[in-house]
Amino acid sequence: MAACNFSIPFAGTAQEILNKARNTVQSQGGSFDGDTNAGSFHVSVFGNTITGSYSVSGQVMEIVIDSKPFLLPCSAIEGFLKSQIGS
């Protein structure tokens, strides 16, 4: 069962949001694999790994976090990603 699920609406193209997401994950030392339809990512935060996947449907990026540090709430992950890649 996934640890978190949320949606990030965006303006512009799927490629633009994908570039923002990739840059955000890679700037934190993580890896990001996928295309404008779907993919996966993982990044280390405070020595713990966050892993997840995404899919794009229309103007919405759906994020599923599969694994995260116990003490890091989903709302913090969602807030960070929305501030970095949302529009």
C-alpha cells in the first residue's frame, strides 16, 4: 500500500512539468526516470529514502509515494513538491 497519494495540477505542457520534477529530484541528489506519461523517482532525505512514481493525465501529475521516512508527513512532501513544480 502506498504511503501517500496526491495530485499536482499544472499549466503548460507535460514536458515542462516533467523537467521541473526531474530538476527538483536531481537537485536533491535523487534519480528520476520516466517520460511525459509515467515514471519513477527516489531521493534521500535526512539519510532516508523517499521512493515513488508519477503519471500524467491531462493537466494533472499524479504522485504516489511508496516509501518515506516514518516521521516525514505526506503533507510535507506534498507541500514541497507543489511549491517546486506546481503552477
